[in-house]
Amino acid sequence: MAVMRILHIDDDEDDHEIFATALSEASTGIELSFIDNARDALQNLMLASQYPDIIFLDLNMPEMNGQQFLMEIKKQDKLKNIPIIILSTSSHKPTIELTREAGAKDFFTKPDKYEDLVKMLKKVLN
């Protein structure tokens, strides 16, 4: 079984820890990386020799927000085909539409319940 490489970009370390735990429950064979800053994530991806199979991206971050990251990555030929799933506290319909128009594969509002996060990850990864 091939390992799936996942990059989680979120400035909240607690959210990352919850995401990592839920991900380990949702699927096996995952290699998870975490970057707490979208600008750093973009720079790292530009220099990388291997790319993640999927990126989970928060929208509300300082320096470069998730929407800006999404727009920049979709301009890069070598990165534009990486599927990006927005995982944000936002449930604002115009924001959801904007991210989809910008190339996000999907948009999920961060669930309040841990079990719902596990279910969402199972749905996305299986």
C-alpha cells in the first residue's frame, strides 16, 4: 500500500494536534506534515522535490491567508494540480464559493465534534 502524503497548513497548533489524532483514526498509511504559516508552506512547496498528495488548508492565518495561498499555488504549474481541501471555521457561503472558484477541491467547516472530524476525514480519504 502506498503512503499518502498530507500537508496540513494551519496557524493553530491545537487544531493541528486534533487533526493529526483524527487523521490517524480515519486512515492508515499517512505521512502528515504540518506548517503553521501559508507563506512558509508556499516557499517550501516551491523548493520541494516531492509534493503532498493532498493539502488541508485553513483560511484565517496571519501574513498570508488561505485564500491568498490558494490563488498563488494555482499559478504554479508544478503545484496547481495538488488537491486542496479548505478546513476552516468559516461557513460563509460567498467565501466557500470564492475558494471553489479559485480551485479548492472542497470546503469543510471545522466540525465542533471530534467524531465529525474523523468522519469527514474518512470521507475525503477513502
